[in-house]
Amino acid sequence: MNMYVKCHSLSMAQQVFDKLSTHNVVCWTMLISGYVEHDRGEEALACLESVQKKGFSPTECTYVCSLKACILIGAIDKGSHLHAEIVKRGWEKDEVLCNMLIDFYAKLGNIESAQRIFDLLIHKDVISWTTLIGGYIQHDDAQKALSLFKQMEEMGILPNSFTLVCSLKACAKTGAIMEGQDIHHQACNMDLETDTLVGTALVNMYCKCGLLADAQYIFDKILIQDTVLWTALIGGYIEHGYGEEALHYYKKMQLQVYDSNPITLVYGLRACGSTSEASKGYELHSDIIKKGLDCDSFITSSLVCMYANCDMLAAAELLLHKLPLQDIAPWNVLLTRYVDNGYFEQTLECFEQMRHEFVPLSTVSFVSGTKACSSLGDVMCGQNMHMEILKLGFEGDIVVSSTVMDMYMKCGLFSEALNVFNSLATHDVISWTLLIMGCVHHGNGEDAICIYEQMLCKGVCVNSITYVGILMACSCIGKILNGREIHSMVIKRGLEDEPRICTALTDMYAKCGMLPEAHKVCAKSQNFDPISSTALIAGYAEQGCGENALSLMEQLENAGVSGNIITLGSSLRACGSLGALDKGLLMHSEVIGKGFEGDSIMGFTLVDMYSKCASLAEARYTFDRLAIVNVLSWNALIAGYTQIAEIDNVIICFVSMLQEGIHPDSVTFMNILNTCGDTGSTELAHFFFQILNNDYSYILIVEHVTCMIDLFCRTGCIDKALSVVKTMMFHPHAALWHAILGACLRSRDLELGKHAFEHASTLDENDTVAHILLSNIYVNAETSMGW
């Protein structure tokens, strides 16, 4: 009977038992032990009842086996009753029974009773200590477990392999690396370092403490590497963000024919997701189905996350609906991937589905939903999202509130963003930086600088993104002194070499016209970092230094750096300013090759380049193939015809533009008036000026008036010029009177010249230009009169 029990043949043991003519307590105990070993606790306790009904007295061994059965089925009351029987029989100080009782109470949630029994035990052996240490770990009191281990050592009791395993688990839970290393040293002294159980516990401890090299060292030394050991190593790599290494060891484990357990499969799926290894993910999914684990919600949740992280969102969504509705993690992963991939409408649909199906919303849910509203520019949806956040009490979450602030900023609702900011109990660097970035985004550079100064006064530590934002603010308002001050701070903090700061500094100096400084900063950035160089090329192009822009572009190409859409756009502007048509044609080919031609801004830039190079046939050809035609592209084409004074084509373009429903802007009319001026078409210019003044007065600027007056004056129509000045809706500008003074100089009209000078002096009594022009008018008048 004993042989059958130990050979796991319980049915044969039962047959032998049934054939016995008489049953004693030893036979019954053997049968109870067999049931326990087969995890059949109910039958084991039924046997105990039979023993007692038949009048047999249970032995110490019977009680040990019966307490194990109680642990199996969680029979706390039955176990307590057995404890009372043990005390009644005077065995409460028996080491074996006490150790079993400690284990029973610890595993069934009564650690206090386990501690009391331990304290009353006179002779505490290594099993007593190990059982109690294991109990405290099970009850998440790892500190107490380590304290017991230390007491045990102080009492001179040598640990066994199980004691070391339990203590290493405690170190892993508390991150007690020094204690863990001491235990490792003990394991080496006991020649247990390569024992599979102890080795696995060491690997797990080092992984949890982030010492992956040490974990790998132990792993490589262990000869018998089972699935649990592999899982510990793979889990360590994945938990610390080393997806590629985790996937490498998962594949290696499979090659060595170790079968995966559910936890290993989950780690494998996470590794596939973090490395976007979809093919391996498919393979694991197939393995999961074969093992019948596809109904396991934890594994299915991991599958959803894996497919979502591999951007296979349709597959992820299909699996999502098989999960219990309350499982929030895969929903959040799907939301995050939707928003990260630019599927903003799907993000909001997914969010609404969560609400409809009563899936509990979290910080991640609201952050993803609010980002989608922000990216779509959907203010109403964003406001509804904000109301939901307030309703569910998430407004105190700094991450959620910062995202709401960002949404309001991007939707142009600065006051609402400021209200959210002011409602926060504490303001961290992220919320302050978002406020600065919002101001910059809407061109409020002065406000951004004021907010930055307030931030410093509050003692908030600035990060690199804050510096980028404030440098952008300096760029947009030309605050070079503030920019230099920020540059000094950046140098002090050793952040000058950070790519995004370097780019912001280059851009700031370039936009402030300080090109040598911009070049100096850019040159320090990893031998002309491509991103910083893009900012410098754009700066050169904007400041009219086309040759420098093209030279730097060529330098990048020679270094094997491919041009991006911004670099190519800036270089094309440089070609236009230099009239470098051949270089422009080469860049156009590169634009086509990289698929940038469909971009509306790039299309405008190409038309503008060809127009400035006086290649109007190419300009028109490119214009006619633009996917999106707007006022910028029309202006670029019209400017080309203006440059070669083709008044007919200018008028044709203007009419076509109106027919397509595109409203002209101030630049459009400036080009038309300039063309009329260049061709001497005074009446035509007057006609277009009247259209501008009557139908588009909201875009009328002083330059339009100056141009018209200058044309009238040059053609001798001074009365009309004065009429234009008198009928102006806004206060006359000095340039207008300068134009009239110039006309008086040519016509030698002293009286009108004096009249114009008086008006110019009213605006600025120290107007040097007006004084010089009047002086020349007097000289001409004296010459003509023979004075």
C-alpha cells in the first residue's frame, strides 16, 4: 500500500486497503497521505472521520497529513479543531506538529496564531523558522521575514535551501540588495548557488533589484534550467524595458524544448509587443490556442496589448470583446495606440464604448481621450471630456489636468487653460511648461516670458523642454537679450549639447538675425546635427543668405544626411532668392522622390522658387498639379508674373483665383499694384485700388496706399495722389508724404512740396528724409527760376 501511494497509484492503494481484513491507524494514515499527495483534501478528511468513528486514535503523522488536507481546501475551522485535539493530547510542543500548525495558520491567513505557536515552541529548528518566514512573505510582510532570518542567524541556526529561497523572495520584494548579496554569499559557501531552486530565487532577486548582469551570471551557471528559471530571467528583462533581450531568451528557451507556462507566455507576448515582433506574436497566439489558454482572461489581455503595440489594432479590438468588461488594461493600451497612430476618431469611439459598457475609466483613458480631442481641434468634445473628468474626480490628477490644459491651448482657449492651471493644488514643471508652450503656439511670446519668470520665482526646477519653449518665445518676438540669458543658463546646467535645445538655440539666433552665433551653436552639435542644421538652413534662407543655406545643405548631403521636408523647403527658398534654377530643379526631383510634392506648403515653395527664378512655365506647370491650391500658391504664381511685368497674366490669375472662391490677401493686391506700376498702367492700378478699398478694406495696408500715391506722382497725377491721402481710413503714414515730396521734386512744385513737408513734420519733426527732399525741391525751384 505504501509503495502504491509513493508511486502515485492511489486507486491501487485503495484496492489494497479495501482487501485488508483489518484496518489500523497506520493503514488509514497512509491512505490519508495518498489523498493529500493527489490534492484530494475532502477525501483525506473523510478518511480521518472514519478513523475517529472506528475508535482509532490519530497519531502525530495522522494529524500532520490531516492539517495538510485542511490547507488544501481552506478548512480553517476543521484545522482549528484538530489543533485543539493536539493540545488536549499534550502534543502542543511537538516540533513536527507545531511546524505543521505554523504552516497551516500562515497559509490560511492567521499569521498571528502562527507567530504564537512559534513563540511557544521550545526547540525551534530550521523548518520552524523557514515556515514562519515563508508565512510572512505570503502575507506581504517581507521586512518581518528578513528580520526573522536575521534572528535565526544570530541564534546560530544554519539555513537550508528553502530558508534561502524564502529570504531571497523577501529581498526581491523589498529591494534589499545588500541583504540579498549576503544571502548569495551564504549560498556560495553552502555550495547551493547552482541549485535550481536557490539559483532561480537569486536570478529573480537580482532581476527585481535591476541587476540584470548579475542575474544573467547566475542563470548561466545553473546546469538544470527549468521553465521557472527561464521565466524569472525573461521577466526581469521585460520588466526593465529590455524587450529585445527578453524575446531573445524566450526564443532560446523554446529551442531548448522547455515548455512555456502561462506567465512565460505573457512575458513573451509583452516582449513581442515592445519590439513590434508581430510574426513571433502570431506564433505565440497559435501556441496559446493549442494549449487551450485562449480563454484565460489574463493571457487574452496580454494578446490584446501585444497586437495593439504591434499596431495591429483590428486584431486587438477583435480580441478585446472576448474579455470581461471590467478589465481596463487592454482598453487603455488600445486607446493609447489609437491616439499615438493618429486614429483620433477611433480613439474617441473606443472611449465612448468604454463608457457605454461601464468599463472603469482611469488616468490613461482620460489622457488618451483628451489628446484625441486636442488633435481633432474638437472643442466641444474636449469640454465634455473635461466635465467627465470633474464628475469622476480626476481634476486633482496632475497628468490629466496637464493634458486638459494642453487641449485648451491647442484649441485656442487660453483663458480656460489658465483656469485649469489655477485650479491645480500644486504646479509641477510640466504644467508650467505647457502654459509657456501654449503662449508660444499662439504667438504670445511676451506672455510666455512672463510665465517663465513667475515659474522661476516659485522655485520650480526648469527642464530641457521648458528651455526649448522659452527659446521659441524669444525667437517669435526677437528678444535676443532674453535668449542669450537662457543660453547662459543652459550652458551652466550642461544642457547645450542636448539636440532639441541646440536646435532651439540655433533657431532663436537665426530668427533674431544673429547668424554667426547660430552657426557657432550648430557647429558644436555633433558636427552639425541634422536637426540643428535644418534650423540653421531655414535661418539662412529667411535672412536672405541663400548661398550659406545651399552650402550647408551640400555639406549635409556629403555627410550622407538625407534632406527632410523642412530642409528641402528652406533650400528651395534659397534657390529662389539666388535665382539658382539648376539647383532648384535637382531639389524638385528629390522632393518628388521622397513623396513631399503633395504637401501644400512644399507645393507653394516650389511655385515660389520657379517664379523667383523667372521660370514661369515650370511655375505654372507645378501650380496646375498642386493637390491643394490656396492664396499662398496663387500669390507665388502672381509674384512670378509681376517680376517679369506680365500684367495680362497677373489679371488672369486674379480672376481665376476669385472664380475658385479663394479670397485675395494684402500680398495679392500688392503684386497687382506693383505690376501696374511697372507697366505704367495707372488707370488699371486705380481700378484695382478701388476694388481693394471698397470690397477688401479689411486687408488694406499703408504699403498699398504708398504704392498708389507713388504711381500717381510718377505719372504727374498729384491731385489724385492727394485725393487718396485725404480719403484714407487710417492716419497717413510718413512714407505717403515722402512719396508726394518725391513727386514734387520731379515736377518742381514748391508749394505742394511745402504742404507735404508740413504734414510729414507733424508726424515727426525730425524726419530727415522729409528735410532732405524739401531741401532738394528748393534747389530745383531756384535752378528753374534762375536764382
